[in-house]
Amino acid sequence: MCGIHLVIHSQHTKNDKGTLSRSWSYNDYMKNGFIAGMLRGTDSSGMFQINTKGNPFLHKLPLPGFYFTEDAMAQHFLNDVDECPINVGHVRAA
């Protein structure tokens, strides 16, 4: 069994002062999705992201979700979720 979680949003999430207009972060939602997703699969994890210019990025590792979130490249992806309009995460069970 596998799990998929995603965030799709517009760039209109910041107020006129340049700060988020909500008290929670898409970054945290995606990170927590990997941790909760370990119930659905622990053999590998990955993330796909499309930035505001339409450029796709992909990162995957043969690690459970929690350990995936500790990887330096994965942390870079997870920190960009608020800025990138399309973000998809997955956990996999072999």
C-alpha cells in the first residue's frame, strides 16, 4: 500500500507586508504528510515540485517518510512548498 499527499495553491497567500496571511504553513503540512504517511509505506519516499516558472523538480530516496524529511535536499524541497504552487509527496510500500 502506498500514500500520496499534495499541496496545490496560488501565489496569493501573502499579505501586503510579504508575510503569510494564515497562521499555518504548507511546508509543515507536507512534512507532516511524510511522517503520517509512514503508515502507508516505509520502503521509499519522494517529492515532486513545480516552481512558479513552471520548472519541475524531483527528489526520491529509499527511506521511510520521517528519515526522508531529515535529508538535506528534501528539507530544501519542504522549505519551498509555500513558494511553489504544485507539490506532491509520496511514500511507497514494496
